[in-house]
Amino acid sequence: MLDRPVSELSKPRRRLPDQRWQIYPQKPEISQNLAVLTNISPIISQLLINRGMETPEQVQAFLNPESLVLPSPLEDFPDLAISLELLQNAIASQTKIAICGDYDADGMTSTALLLRSLRTLGAQVDYAIPSRMHEGYGINKRIVEEFHSEGVGLILTVDNGISAFEPVARARELGLAVIITDHHDIPQKLPPANAILNPKLIAESSPYRGVAGVGVAYILAVSLAQQLGETKGLIQPMLALFTLGTIADLAPLTGVNRRWVKRGLQHLPKSNLAGVQALIQVGGVQARGDEGAGEQGSRGAEEKIPNPKSKIQNPKSLKPEDIGFRLGPRINAIGRIGNPQTVIELLTTDDMGVALERAMQCEQINASRQEMCQQIEQEAIAYVEAEFVASLQQDRVLVVVQPNWHHGVIGIVASRLVERYGVPVFIGTFEDEGHIRGSARSIPEFNVFEALEYSHDLLGKYGGHKAAGGFSLPAENLKMVRSRLIEFANQCLEPQHLKPLLKIDAEVNLNHINQQLYQQLNALHPCGMDNPDPVFWTPNVQVVEQKIVGKGHIKLTIAQTIDNQEYKIKAIAWRWGDYFRLPPRVDVAYKLRENYFNGNTTIELELIGVRLPIQLQQFFAAPPTPSSTTFEYNQRQYTCGFYKNGIEAELRIKNSEGKVLAMQPGHITGLLGTNRQNAKEVDISQPQYDTIIQAALQALSVLSAEL
């Protein structure tokens, strides 16, 4: 038989993604009953059960968020009344108001929203956003004193301020009134502001509990406009900015967020905001079919007329991924490596020419950001592979620090390293010779903020929450910080946690994937945080075509045979170039996506998970004993069996002429010949090899069942 492992002659390749697949338990009786009671399909009812909804009342509230009876925000936010009074008095007396925003998409859309609304309502208002590079997050004493010197009487923070005790105290010393609007976690000691609006301070049962910073700004602005009786022409522009900021900030799309975002997505394509139209045009976003009852539903007649400024013909609705993957990154890129003023001007101008100029600046900055991320990611991977990959199972955390990385984008790179290695990642770069500044991203079982607190005596500034955070430290403490974080990780993580978790809703055969199923899924939209896109899986599909496209994506065609009929469908696997080529037989996990090309719309798969078929995993992990048998295929006799060769088991199939086909799990190529010396590499995904491999596995399966 062939003696050397296949891997010695096969092209080197990374193994398949090392994932934990968690498939929701199917509840057919409950889902069928729920489907009948609520007049939805069983697949939708199962998806809703997976998301925690098992009663008709919960389902109806979710599917029809407009049916929610919302309490007045004045009832839920204790300081809203005093905030409105302060703003009304400032407008009436023409007292200068200054907004202090943040440099992420949430903070910039919040700033633009309040600037537009307050100016429309007659306020004297300006803004400032701290420098990401030189000052970091949140209002500071410099900004407070600058506002004071400019004659500002009222400071309004957006998406920051809840932890800014000293700057707020300084503002009060100088005689300035302060309203804090924020959504971040509550510190032990609140700043001495005149009013604080933060959903973390209200009842957990409130539908407003999950709003982001832009949600708080929206509630404040709408409440003020209503109190002044000046809502005409204000609500829809604010709704557009609320929708952009909420999705870009990954706020939960449940409760009031779901209600308002659903409205906003339908409104965005026909928005009167020049900046939104410019972003849509530059981002190449295409509006699609309405996710509700349709454009001709219960809306007023004025909403059926396309906005003449709109570049989208027959505008219908956007989807969260249009913002999450196209519009949001173009806004966020400015905050990461550009000047936030560009975005504020984009979202507050009514001049289409200015808007297009600013949108093109966003486009160019985002392209630079993408290149920067790609370069840093490649450097980080090379560094990890050389220094840390061998000890990851023992360390259970990655601490990666290198010079000359831009700290505006290292958080994105941290997320990609988490996706790749399945461990918490702390990534940093040198601000100067003596100081390091970094970002952290986590996995579900690891709390970033607690890890930073565990290392507090070795750090400078730090902050964050369970899933992400930021930190700084003296460079001389790096080794000790790494040791401390490894110590913390080993206290809370087990080896089985060190694989990315993939939650899967249900099994679907390829013959059931069609436009009808896709349209049914629209009932769940808008999808996002706390209401994720449905994830399906299909076992033991054949990869019939695959190639690399773009910057390391795999484009492929997969097939499944059902009742002797073959069903094929196209798929894309983003940033999976390292896993090329995929094995000929795999289980796949995916989301459904519409693809528009040459006027045609087709349903395709977006692969997010792949693994060897369960049968193959079991065989290679624990081959049956005895581990060889004979079988007949196309009227010819073969022997097949599992043999230890190197580290892994190897499947060998031998014909009556002594020619052997040998393969190892996860490999796209095998060896064919009478011995290793004259064996040739063959592509075992080709039908003539794949079919005989399947026949051999079936024979071994029968053998295993008989033992």
C-alpha cells in the first residue's frame, strides 16, 4: 500500500474553520401550533421560537412592531422634562448651545441629528468632537473651557458623558448647564449634570431600554419638537439619521429600535437629506422590495411619490446590511482615520453638490481604511503564527502589540483575529516609545471589562464592556499584562470555548431554497443584534466548483442529490481564501442572500460555516474495528479501509489491479497509484473519485453498524 501521508504531496492548506456548531433544538409541535394560531409558515414560527417567542402575543408584537403601545418618553426618562425645559429656555433666550459628540457612527449621527433639529427649532448651536488621535473618547476639560470662552451657556453631550465626572464638574463650576445623553454603562458615581438621559438608568422592561446614543438624541429631539409644536418636516430627517446610527452601532433590533428602524429603512431611499442620497449613490446601494405590506400599504399618499433628489428609481426599502456593510463603514472610516467634521457636514448640508463631495471623501477614506486593515491583519496573522499559535490552547487569549499600526483600525483587526482563532484578542500599538494603546474584542464566555479590571494596576486608562474595550499601558508593563490576561483567561475559559460559536436555526435541503422561502424570511426583518439573520445548514453537499475572487473570497457552486435528482446553488464565502480549496464533501452553514445581476434576481448562499460531514468526522476520529471491508461499485470489486499514516487516519480504496486511491480528511487532493513513488495527485472532488469515495464510506458505515 501507499506508505507516506497524502499531506506530504498535497498542496499545503489551512484546515477548515474550527467552529462550534450549536443547532437549535427543533420543536415541530410547538412551531406547527404557533404557525396555525398566527397564520405564518412553520419555518418562520421555528425561527421565532429560536429567538425566544413562543406565544401568539409575543409573535404578533414582533411581526407587527407598530402594534406596540409605547409609553410617553416623559414617563420613562426621569430627567427628560428638565432637559426639555433647559433647551426651550436656551432657544427662547438665544443662549448658545454646544454639542459634544463622539467620533464613531453613533456619535456622529447623533451630533448631526441634534444640530439639524435644534437649528430648525431656532437654537444657536454648534458642536465639537474630541480628537481620536490626541484626546480619545468623550468630553474633556479642554473642550469645556473652550465652550466657556466662546460664550456657551448649555452643553449637550451625545453618545458620551456618563463617565465624565471631572469635565462636567468643571462645566458646572464655570456656570454652564449640562445635559448628558448617553447609552453606555453607568459608573459608580454619576457626573453632576443638570439632567442625564440614559436608557441604562430606566426600567429594564421599558421598550426604550435598548436605544443607542442616536436613539436618546432622537427621543430628545422629537419630544422637543412636539412640545414646541414644530414637528412638520423634522421627523423623517431625524428618523433617517436614527436608522443609520442605530444599525451602524450594532444596537439591538428589538422593541422600539425594531419599530423605528423598520420605518427608517423604508424611508431612507426617498429621504430628503442630501447626505443620505449622496451616501446611497456613492455606496452603490440598491433599494429592494418592501419588507412589510408593501409601498402601497397604509402609508399616506405623499410617501408614494419618489423624491426627485433620489438616485434610486422606484425606491422601496433598504436592508440593515446595506447600512452595516456599505453606508455605515463609510461613516465610521472617517471617525477612525479622518476628520469627523466631514461626516457632520455630509449629514447636515442641504446642498447636493457639497453632499456628494463629502460622500466621495468618505469613500476615499474608507478605501484607505480597508487597505490599512488588510495590511495590519496580514502582519498580525504572520506575527501570531510565528509567536503564539503553538501556545494558544494554553494561553487562551491573544495579546498582540506591534509598532506603526494605526489605532483607529486595530479594533476591526481584533474582531477578525477573534473570528480566525476563536480566542479573546487584545491588540495594541505604540503611541511613543513608552506607551501602548489598544483595543480588545471577545468571545461569549470572556468579559473584556472584567479582564481589564483584573489588570488595572498595570494599565493606564481603560474602559469597555463584556464584548469589547479599550486600554493603554506603559510599554514596560506589556509582559506582565500579557501574563495577567493569560491568568484571567485560564480562570474563565475551558478548551472547548476556544472555537468560534456558530448558532444555527434549522436544517434545510437545497431543493427548498427558493424565492418563496426568502420572501417568508422578510417577516423577520430588520435583522441585526438580538434578532440575527436566520442561519441554515445542509449536510453532506458536494462542492462542484470553486474559485478565488476579489481579495481572498471563495465563490463556489454546491450540489445535493435528493431522490436521484441533483440540485445546485451558488455560494460565496467572504475572506475564506486561506481555506481554499474546500474538500469535495462538506456540511455547510449559511445565510440566504439575493443576488442582482443583469436584471435577474437569484437566491444564493453566504457561507459562514463548513465542516466535514458527521459521518466522515466519526470515521476519521474513530475508524471501525476491523477497519477494512470489500464492496462492489459499477460491477467491480474493491477493498477499502482506514489506516494510520502520520498523525491522521487515511482512507484507502484499492481495485482488483492493485491501484490505490488514498485520501486524508479535509484535503481536496488524494494520491492514486500502485505505490507512493509513482502515485499522482488527483482532485478527489471530481465525480469519478467522489462517487467511489461515497460508496466506500457507505460500505464502512454498514460494517460499523453490524459490529
